[in-house]
Amino acid sequence: MTAFSLNPEQIAWCAELRDLADVRLRPLAEKGEPGRVNRPLVEALGELCLLEPLFAGEGSASRGPSSRAPRPASGALGLCLLRESLAYACTEAETALALQGLGAHPVAAYGSVRQREQWLGPARAGRAVAAFALSEPGAGSDAAALALEAASDGPSSWRLTGEKCWISNAPEADFYTVFARTTPRAGARGVTAFLVPADRAGLVGTPLDMLSPHPIGALAFDDVRVTGDDVLGEVDRGFRVAMTTLNRFRPSVGAFAVGMASAALDATLAHTAERDAFGGKLKDLQAVAHQVAEMATRTEAARLMVYAAAAAYDRGEPDIAQRAAMAKLLATENAQYVVDAAVQLHGARALQRGHVLEHLYREVRAPRIYEGASEVQRTIIAKELYAAHTAAQSGAQPGAEARPATPEEPTA
């Protein structure tokens, strides 16, 4: 099924990515240990040039999966097509790719020349694993309430003390983008982003036993020293680093969800077309046929919204925060619905270990929480709607109401 305005070349590229994920990446994923970084898988993503779009400049022609031709889509839309295609065939590969991008994108966008030279080459090649360390035990959705303290230790020098929690790729990442409070009681305006290598003295990580199969851990900072050379962007402007990174990746989280929903839908079509029931095939029951139609319609709607948000991001439109929030909200909620409905139509067999739906059932829950829970996305959407309404009532020029969320606002 085609969607949005994808051209034949883009559609063929997505099919190539699905095949690549199924043939080259899935075997590596199956050899991995749940809850651990699968380094051979990350390195394979690098060798296949699939990590390049995460770090290439907007609109650049990174090389495709064969490393012989330009990708037919770049920017946020290209990233969405990449994530959706990988998620359809191998969620582990998609997740490894996404986590690498989330952790290293701040370095690509805000890092110094020295930071980029040291870390982006290995990250792009899949030899250095990155992580995005924003959440804390007491600051998940309210990211502006960060408590990890960066106490001044002289000119351009700080000591980090505190905790991070629910950090993907921790404690096995090679470097972390860490957000810490450099100015007390300043809310979002007192947060600074730091690039912290994993071997920095005083940094200790602990794995967490989570339902999600990818690695998640906690980080403890015991007087970890950082300097101006470790700052990403500007001091006290780290919340902007976090928000621009999240806005960059939120539509593509929706693409991940669309990929999972599409895989569940196709599995359901195959099962209901072949399964004998009540003197015919399961698909002949109107209740079943209508359920499948609903699954397909919702998934296509989610796909269209994800692509539209990504295209708006690539055009530089000002209302990307609202569009990204809508795309993530609709796509992740829909994926939960579709996978659950698929399990119901398959019956007990879908809950057996090793079944594609058993795997998707475990994978699909987390995206409704990370990178801004569904409730946070609704808050962002409502804030933008009321801001637009207020602007319209005040007689602002058409289009003036379409403003992005202020990066200092607590919207993570």
C-alpha cells in the first residue's frame, strides 16, 4: 500500500530496507541477549551505512543501504521511512538505530569540532554506542525538574552529582549526552547538556530488568568532573538541546509504531485468510473482516500523519512541535490497538514465545511512554491549540499563531 506522496523509488527503497533487515539484521538480532547492547548488530548498521542519515545534515544525500547510491529520501522523512521499514522486519535493529541517533544527534548538532571528531566517526560506524541521559527518578515527563546537580568547580568546570534512570543503552554505552542543572531553581533555563564518556571517574551504571528487550539502566554520578570542553551547545541552554533532539525524533517514533502496526496487520491478514472457522475461513466472519478493516484504516491514518509531520519538519514549518506530538500520539496509540487486536484474532498461539505477535506485544508498549508519554503529547497539542486561538483572537496575522513550543518549556 502506498501512502502520502511517496514516489516509486522511495517505495522500492523501503522494500529493499525490509529485505535487508530480514536477511542481514534479523539473524544478528536473534543472537543478541535481551537487555544487553547488541554490538554486532550496531556495527552491522554502520557497515550498511544505515546510521549515516542520523548524523548527515538536513537534505544531504547520504548513501543508501547498498552504499552505492544516494538515498531517495533525506531529512526527517527519510528517517521515518528508514525506521518504519526496519521496524516491520526487525524491531531490534530499528531500536538500536534509533537509540544511536537519539544519543549522538546532540553531538552532531551542538558539539564542538573536537567532540565531533572524537565521537561521530565511531558512532556513525557503529563502533561507539551512544545514549541520551535525560530522565531521572523524580523527573520523567517533567524534564524541566531535573535534579542532577552540576556544581561549579572553578571557571568552566563542574562536578556532577545525582542520578539518571530509565536510560536506554545504559550502562553499556560508550558515551552519554547528559543533562544537568547548572543554575539552581531556574527551571528549564538552568540546564546544561554535557558529553560524558562512560569511563569518566565517578560514573557508575546499573542495568534495570525491564519488559522491553533492549538495554535500559540507571546511572549514578558521584562527583563526576566535566569542563567547558564537555559542554554541548551553551551553558544553561541545554534544555534547547533536549527539545530540538526530541522534536527531531518524535515523528520517527511514530514511524517505528507504524512499522510494528503494519507487521501485525499483515500477520493478521495471512492468519485470518487461512484459518478455518465455523465452516469457512476466519476472514468470512463479518466481525473479523470489520476488525481488520479498522486496523488497516487506523494504521494508514497514522502513517499519513507521521509522513506529514516529517515533511513539515523538513520544510522548516514553525508548528513542528504540535505536528510531531500529534504524529507520535496517534501512531503509538494506534500500534498498541492494532497489535492487541491482532493478538485477539490469533488467539493463544500469538502469546507463544517466538511468535511475531508475542514479540510485538512486548515491544509496542514502551513507545507510548518514552520521548514524551501520550499524556505529555496531549499537553503539547493543547498548549499549541490555545496559543493559536489566543493569537487569532488578538488579530495576529494568518500563520502567526503557528509557533513552535518554546524550547525552555517543560514538554519532554
